[in-house]
Amino acid sequence: MARSAELHLDGRSIELPIIEGSEGERALDIRGLRDKTGYITLDPGYANTGSCQSTITFIDGEKGILRYRGYPIEELAEHSNFLEVAYLLIEGRLPNPQEFDNFEGSITRHTMLHEDFRRFFGFLPKDTHPMAACSAAVGALSAFYSDSLDPHNPRHMEISVHRLLAKMPTMAAYAYKHSIGQPFLYPRNDLGYSANFLHMMFGTPCEPYEADPVIEKAIDLLLILHADHEQNCSTSTVRLVGSSMVNLFASISAGIGALWGPSHGGANQKVIEMLEEIRDEGISAREFVERAKRGEDTARLMGFGHRVYKNFDPRMKIIKKACFDVLEKLGVHTKLLEIAVELEEIALKDDYFVERKLYPNVDFYSGVIYNAIGTPANMFTAIFALGRLPGWIAQWSEMHADPDFKIGRPRQVYTGETLLEYQPLSER
Ligand code: CMC
């Protein structure tokens, strides 16, 4: 029997249906609330608001569980690869060998950018942040491919999805090459997804570049770990923008903007800048933690805290281990890792962090790996965006197929002036 909750309000009683998810998560369906009572709900930051029902990603923040389409992140990190995870998220199931070959083949064939993108990137100032360049370039795809933008045309959607997955690494690498004044490299379709990205980032036309397999595997792992995270800020942005029926490229371009912020994906750049500041200014880890608690200089301990994870972030555990492995295999010794470990140890025992359930998140150690493999700090968030792309696409597609689909349009409680009479300028 369908369950419901009873709400007593203004002397009346109304029933609110209870929706239960497959993992036991419960929600009150308030869709009819305003019509029946005149009330809306108020939830700044949407901390307590479900915006959709979704079959893509499950998180249990209390237990530190993350699963894509039912598969634990730990298993995918160990056995899968990024393109397979992308297929899983977008298509809803793991591919068979033939399906995987077709998918990989199609992504590989679309890696090249329209030649005019060279001029597009060339016009940007040298110090353009890669996230600004990527957001602009992805938005521009809707100009270059204006013939296949209809969200309701399955063929348009398939080609747009493949183009986006294929071209995004090329765009991110172009953004970087432009910033350092090196020539753009064409993609190499004989390479895998991550190796090709590394080739376009670190290769030059003057000599052959071969990606170290340790680095290639590390990048692939980081992309898998970032691939989806249900209704976070950038994903909700992609859904909200897409709900206006605008095309996929415009929606993802907006999502890249949302991810850039330091409270979200931009935290990975901020973490490494924080570690470098501690190293370069000789601040002790303990003093830095005290400053973060007081909200001084550094408003927060970057890479710590999460809206959903209140125990530990399972992605962080995998990344921390990978960080030690990669640095050891590459023979890299960095003070930054020592500082990160010390900060983590201090914060995890500190009452301030314990009481607020603040744990290191996905961004805390990822930057140390990127740094060790020679990636400049301003590219960290762009790599996060590469990883998050399949999640954004899957969520956008799910929204369009949802029978409950509606344009996203929250309400508000107005607290401004009540009716005022307009005074002409000359009388003010
Ligand atoms: N350092 C110091 N204090 C913190 C931190 C931190 N990193 N994070 C939260 N707090 C405090 C905050 O000041 C507040 O204290 P009080 O209750 O005394 O006012 C309390 O903890 C709750 O914080 P909140 O801002 O209400 O929590 P939120 O759920 O709205 O924010 C967060 C989550 C991730 C934005 C926040 O923890 C933060 O800013 N962390 C640092 C930035 C960061 O690492 N972001 C990456 C998130 S994971 C990657 C992704 O986005 O996918």
C-alpha cells in the first residue's frame, strides 16, 4: 500500500505521498502542496530537496558508499576504464565487447576539432583560465554543429554525445597549449582516451611523445572517480539549463562554469595552492588548520568537507592510495604530499572538524598526483570536467526521458518592499 504523511496546517490536514527509492531513501512528495495549502517549502542550498528521481548514481554519505548504476566505485576503479564507465553511465549498463568497440571507435573518430577552433583559441588572452576556455569552446560546439542539436532526435543526440566526449580532451589540451604558447597538436587516434589526452597536453611537434603507462593509468583512474556524483552543483546546473530545452552543448558549457567554483571542482586547484603556500611560507600544518578554523586568510581547509559525505569520501580513499603508488612508481618525492598527510591527520583529530563531520574529499589528494605528473594547477579542474562529462550527459538524457519532466523553476519567499509609488526622476 502506498504510504503517505499527514501534514496539519492552518487547522486542515493534507496527505503527502511518500516516495521510496530502491536503496530505502525516503522523500515527501510536495508537488501538490502549494495548490492545496498556499504554502511552498524553503530550503536554501537545496540541502533537503530532491529535484528528481534518478537511476544513475547512488551515494550513502553516512556509510561512504558510491555506486554508478549499481556498481561500487571501488570495483570500477580497479577493473574498468574511463570509456567503459562512460558507456555504463550513459547507456545504463556495461557494454559487451562489440558494443564497447563500436563506442570506442566512434569516440576515437571524432577527436579532431574543426580547424577554425585554432583561431577560436588563438583569440583568447594567454592567461585565460582553461575552465573559461573549455566552457566557451563547448558552448561554441552548438555553433559548429548546429545541424544536430535537437534533444528529441535520437540520432542528433548520439552524434552530439560522441562529439562531446571525443572533443573535450582536445579542447582542454588546446586551452593549455595556448596558455604556454606551444603549437596545438592533432589528436592521435592510435592512442587510448587518456594517452591521447596526455599526448596533446605534453607532446610537441618536434619529437615523439610516449605517455608513461603509470601516468596514463592514473589519469584514467581519476576520470573514473570523477565520472558522476548525482545532483551536485554542476550536474544540477546542467539539468536546470537543459530543462529550458536548450541543446546539450549549451547545458554542458554552463555545467563547466559551475564546476569551476572553489566550493566545487575548483577546490582541487585551491588545495595545491594551499599546500604550496604552507610549504613556501613555512607555516606549520597545525597553524594552518587553526587559521582555517578561525576563517582567517584561508577561509577554509580546502579539500575538506562535503555536503553529502559525513563519514568519509570513498573516492578520497582510492585517490590517496593511488597518490602514494604513482609517486613511488615515478620516483617522485614531494613535500606537498607530506604536508597533505599532516594536515589530514591533524584535522581528523580536531574537535572542530570532528563535530562538523568534515573529512578529506575527492579533491584533497588528486592535485598532488596531477602536480607530480607535471600538470599545471590551473588545468586540474579542467581534468575534473573531462571526468564529469559522462555523468552530466547521462543526467541530462535521463531528465529528458523522465515522464515527470518540467522546466526547472524554483519559487521564492519575497522579502522586499511592498507596493511603492513611482516618483519621476525630477521629483527625487
Ligand atoms: N574548512 C573549515 N570549515 C569548514 C569547511 C572547511 N573545508 N567546510 C565546512 N566548514 C564548516 C563551516 O564553516 C560550517 O561551520 P559552522 O557550522 O560553524 O558555520 C560547517 O563546517 C558546515 O559547513 P557548510 O558550508 O554549511 O557545509 P556545506 O555542506 O554547505 O558545504 C562544502 C560543503 C564542500 C562546500 C564545504 O565543506 C567547503 O567549502 N569545503 C571546502 C571546499 C572543497 O573542498 N570543495 C570540494 C567539495 S568535493 C568536490 C565536489 O564538489 O564534487
